[in-house]
Amino acid sequence: MANVATLPTARAPDARSPAPEPLRIESLADRQRRRRRLVLALRLAVLVFLVGGWELGVRAGAIDPFFFGQPSAIADKLVDWSVNGTSIGPLWWQVGVTIYEAGAGFLIGAVLGVLCGIALGRNALLADVFSIYIKVANSIPRVVLGSIFIVALGLGSPSKIALAVVMVFFVVFANAFQGVREADKNLIANARILGATRWQITQAVVIPSALSWILASLHVSFGFALVGAIVGEFLGAREGMGLLIATAQGAFDANGVFAAMIVIAVVALLAEGLLTLLENRLLSWRPEKSAGE
Amino acid sequence: MSAALASGPMAGDSAVALDGVARRFVTPAGDVLSALEDFDLSIAPGEFCAIVGPTGCGKSTTLGLIAGLARPQAGSVRVFGAPVSGVDRRVGFVFQQDAVFPWRDVLANVSAGPRFRGVGRSRAEEEARDWIDRVHLRGFEKSLPHQLSGGMRKRVALAQTFINKPEILLMDEPFSALDVQTRELMQEELLQLWSANRAAVLFVTHDLDEAILLADRVAVLTSRPARVKSVHAIDLPRPRAIATLRYDPRFIEIARLIAEDLRAEVLKARAAH
Ligand SMILES: Nc1ncnc2c1ncn2[C@@H]1O[C@H](COP(=O)(O)OP(=O)(O)OP(=O)(O)O)[C@@H](O)[C@H]1O
Ligand SMILES: [Mg+2]
């Protein structure tokens, strides 16, 4: 106890070297904590440097704010949007619409992708028949389908959801399929010997082993769902962040484009955090995770 | 046992019978690789048979055929007189590699067999606890495989297999990854479990001492394509003292005999490579 209590004064390297065992352990944890703080401080410094440089560059006349915006003006824009609303309606409504479209597309695409990936991964004939079509579909730039969906489904949410579904489906599908294919043959043989039916093997062995592949794909694909929803709105919509960007672009308002980008980035980061929580919960059996705790 | 008697007059004779079995693979280069050719072996109910042979000769392949995980290209594989046409409920298999489910804790791993076979959760877990006790893993019910040592994982695999009360037990080098002390403990535990259950055991090993310590008969396989070169009856009395039996003169005599038999094959296998 006494050692721990004297620790803050014992920080200097020369004072620490003759310290007894418990103190050395304590100082190792302490060093890690200090390193983390250092990294955080450096990160902040980089941010301040970039944003500050940008702002100063504009003020000094080196950067043209008409094309490249200005941090303080972007901040003003964000405040203005949240207080007074945007030109197309309240900000929270636009964010909500885009989250709804991306979220619905993400859920539908992920569920379809997982189901199809597992079904094809477990059935060699289905896999042989459909794999060629999936390869073809995967190689077309799918964003272009957005135009078709808007013509077919109109300016409302369904066309954006459809585009997000298409963007998400193939990524999740490819990963689920691969994950099923990579399932350990020994574990499958063991389950068979222990008495598992085909369906029980799928449940007890194939899905758990494919899960880390599937979850990895979900991380990437929420970003794709956002891209799908926003591009869809960009191509033609009555509301949403994509329309907000298109409107700002039409008004030559670079700050508006950047402000919308920041809002979207926050949404993406929050979703990423939620997915990481989900992943840690579902994959808690993995050795790396518990070792890191 | 009753199953063995029920399946026909001839069937009672042997738990496992391989007759003129051939198993061939097509290599990536397109050649045919013969793992087993003209392979004959039979094991009586309750018999402990060890299989030794040069590496890569076809021992795991043989066990896979008996387990119904693969089909032979020629010959017949019978279990209690009936041709093998898939995985049989009466067969248990302890694999060469780790095959416990990494995402299930010990209790869920051990109760997997009964659960797959339709036993209710509470009864399956009750049985599983009993087996976890018998392999000395009490207190580790909630541990995940990666939190256990290699020897403990092997014991989970044993409990997982034994809980299904197999009448035929296939074991593929189950203890080869363990240190000497743990291996001796596991061998003793295996003999105890076996003497209580009296399954027919096929035990593949590279360790000749282990084969002689455990088995009633030791079959020596030829280099690939594998056939049974010779079968040695081990007339050492049971119960056997694992720790001291290897210094017994009779043990040493048997070991020398089999070792000479095996060395010829290992040299042949090496010359072929
Ligand atoms: N699925 C497969 N495809 C092609 N060749 C195979 C396959 N399985 C096994 N073999 C070949 O068959 C031979 C016998 O393999 P097997 O695994 O039965 O050997 P083993 O006697 O168990 O060897 P070890 O003692 O090293 O475990 C090997 O030469 C191997 O290359
Ligand atoms: Mg083998």
C-alpha cells in the first residue's frame, strides 16, 4: 500500500530503478496508461494542426473558401442547421430519413446475404449453379442501379432502401459463403460422429464458425448501406442527407457539403461502435478477445 | 452388446471387420494414390486393438472408413456384421487433431452428443457433469476450450466421446501431443474407462510402448499402400500398471519383437520417398 501511495512521486526513471517488485508492476501499468494518454494527446494535436492550418490558410488567403470551405464556417453551418433547420427542413429529420433508409437496407441486405451465403455454402449444387451469376453481379458497379431503382420505385424511401440492400447483400453474402466454406472439417466430422443431423451441424458448427466472417463483413457493409442511401437521395429524393448535399452543391455552398459530411461521419462512427459491441458479445469465446480484457 | 446379437448370426463374431478393403485418392496432379489396398482386419467386441505403422501409411484413413466418414473403393467394411453406410450411432471417434467446439464451454461440449441425439437439456447436462467428474475436470464446467491446457482439452474430447457410450471406440493418436506424465495419467484413465465400458477399441499410435501397454493385440501396418503386416497378441495380465510395466522383461521382449517388425516398414517407407 505504502508503495502504491508513493508512486506518483516515484515517476522519474532514476527513482524507479531500485524499486521493489510490486512497485515495478504498478509502474508498468502506469507506463501503459501514460502511453495511452500520449497517443490521445498526439491525435488531438494532429487534428488541431490540420483544422487550424486549414482555418489559418483560409484567413491568410492561401485557400479559397469558396471551393474548399472554412472550418469556422462549417461549424457555424452546423449550429445554424441544428438551430434554424436546413433549407429542406429540420436537420434531425434529414438525418433520421437517411438512417432509416440505410438501416432498413442494411438489415434486409445482411439477413438476405447471411441466409443465401449459408444456403449456398452448405449446398455444392446450388453453389455451382449460382456462383457464376453472383460473380457477374458483383463485378457490375452497383451504384448505377440507383438510377433504375428511382425510375422503378419513385423518389421515396423504397428506391434508396433497394440500393442500400444491393450494396450490402453482396459483401455479406460473399463473406458468409466463404465463412461456411472455411468451417473446420474436423469439427464437422466430430459433430457428425456425435450424432448431429445436417441441420444440427449447420447450427452448431457452421454458423458459429462463419460468424466471425459475417460480423467482419457487417462492419464494412454499414458504410456501404450509407453510401447506397445517400447516392440514392443524391440521384433523386425529397428529403435526406443526400438531398441536403445535392442542394448545397447546387448553391455552391462548400461549407454545407462539409457540414453534411461531418454529420454522416458521426452516424457511421456510432453504427461502427454498436457493431463492435455486438461483435464482442457474439464472439466472446475467442481467445484474442478475452486476452485483451 | 444386444445390438451386436440382434444383427444376425454371423454378426456376433466381430465388432469391426474389414475385408479386402481398398481406399484410393486422386492427387492434385491427377495420379491415383493408394492408401489402403487389400486390407483385412477384424476386432472382437470388447477387444482393445492398437494399430502402429509408418507415418502416412493410412491409419487415419482406416479409422475414417470404419466411422463411415468415407467409403472404400473396394472390399467391405462391417460394423457388428452390417456394412457401414454412414455414421453409426454406436461408433465413437477421438480425433488426431483438437476437435472440441471452441465456442462451447466444457459442459456444452460434453453434453453435445446427447443433445444432438435428442436428450433434453437438463438430463444431458446431468450426464455431462457425471462424465466431467470422471475425467477429473470438475470446476471447469464453464471454461472455454482455449482456457484449458492441451491435456484438459483431450479429456474433454474423451468425455464428449464416452458420454455416447460407444460400442466401438476409434482413437487416432489421442495422446501424442501430451507430455510424458500427462500421457501416463491419461492412459491410466483410458484403461479405467474402458474396463468399465468394454467397448471395442481401435487405438492408433506412433508410440510402440503405448500400444503394448494398452492393447490386447497390436497390428503392424505396412508402408503405403497399407496392409496388415502382422498382428501380435499381448499376453500381459490386466489390470496393468502403466508406470512400471515397461520394465517388465516380458514387455521388453514383446516390444523388441514388434519394433523389429515395424522398423523394416519404416525403412521401406523412407526408401520410397
Ligand atoms: N483427402 C485426401 N486426399 C488425398 N490424399 C489423402 C487424403 N487423405 C489422406 N491422403 C493420403 O493417404 C495417405 C494416408 O493418410 P493417413 O492420414 O491415413 O495417414 P496416417 O497413417 O494416419 O499418417 P499419420 O501417422 O502421419 O497420421 C497419405 O499419404 C495421405 O497423403
Ligand atoms: Mg493419422
